[in-house]
Amino acid sequence: MSSVRAKKHLGQHFLTDKNTAAKIVGALRPQLGYDTVLEVGPGMGILSDLLLTQEPYQTWLIDVDGESIQFLQQHYPQIGSRLIHGDFLQLDFAAHFEGKLAIIGNFPYNISSQILFKVLAERHRVIEVVGMFQKEVAERCVASPGGKDYGILSVFLQAYYQVEYLFTVKAGAFNPPPKVLSGVIRLTRNAIEALDCDEALFGRVVKAAFNQRRKTLRNALASLIPKEQMSDNPLYELRAERLSVANFITLTNEISKRI
């Protein structure tokens, strides 16, 4: 098999620019303390080519596309059982990985947010992510409080990771070319093992706040706590996009004492 057909229903746009591939792989920092790298959606292996030559870490690949799996088996027979035919979103990390790891990939744009929420669910194992996303999604990940791009994903990621926007990639670097620009970001796990609040309630507060982002939090959070039970904290008079992670933790702790 000499190539793989890009499948629209899988959101596949294969990276073909080798300089871009080298920059993505070069952004990994195994000195952070991992010796395993999992590539998601390797396609025809432009990143895999580089990853599999690295000494500091062992590379695993996962792809849901049977045609890609067949191609990768032929071109990288040395990888053996470290090539997983499956859906990353359903992957049982504990069954495959014992220690800390990094995740890398030219991620399918149609499930990019779901990939990041899967990373968050595995945040105790995943200490670095270097990935390509639709530029709009990449900008949401790094957005600061106060802007229209700042939202649920921004808050959740920035609670547990340092998020950096590394560089933009034009459509011509792919086959087939997407209709949008792409952005490469890097997530680095911070030192916070757990937030200083009820993490489940924190999630509910953030989601409720942004699900009605045009309203002040006094109104947006009324489904979680009756208005008459809210304190006079001025944060309640703001909209969700104005609050930092620390502000959301503060409100979560207040709410947990009053409900």
C-alpha cells in the first residue's frame, strides 16, 4: 500500500510539509519526565517517521482508520503491538501505559474538543501535549479572560495545564487542504494535583456560567444556587468570560458552602 485515502467523515487532512512536521516533533520535551509518546491519528506517518527515530522515548500510535493501520503496519513493522487500531476517545490508558506520557498529533478537526476533554480526564498521566488543531480551537485553548474566545475549554485546560500557542500552519501544508488555518499548541501539566475546591462542582459552575455567557453570573448560576443564597461577592455581577480560573475556584467554594 503506497498511500491512504483521506476520509472526510474522519476529518482527515494529512500533513505533507516535512518542515512543519519537524517543528511539531521538536516541540516535545521528554526532559519533563516521560518516556512514552502516543501519536493520535498518524495517517501516513509524517510525524511517526520522526518520532520513531527518537532515543529518549518510546512511540505508540493509535488510529481508528483501518486503512491507515494497514499502511503503518507495512511501513513500520518494528512498532509491533505499539500500534493500536482503535478510537482514542475510548482508549483505556491504564491498560497500555504505566507511567507518565506525552500525546502528539495532527488531530482530526471534527473531534478536536473531545480529544482535549479526554486529555483532561487522563491529566494525571498526560504531562505534555503537542498538537495541531483548527486555528479557531487553538485560539480558544490559549485565550485569556475578557475575550470572546475564552470559554469552557479555556478554563478547564488552564486549570491543569500551561497552554502555549506555538505557530500557525497554512492550508497548503496538507492533503487535502482544509478550508481553515491550523494552529499548533503545547500543553504542559502544571504542579496542581487537584484544584482547591470540589472539582465536580467546579465543572458544573464553569459550564453553567458559559452556557448563558450573556448573563451575569448571578443569573447564569441560578440553576445551581438560588439567588437569595448567593453572597454579595462582586464576581456574581460579572459575565463568565471575565473570570479567571482562580475566580471560578473562589465561587465554587462559596457555592459549595451554601447549597
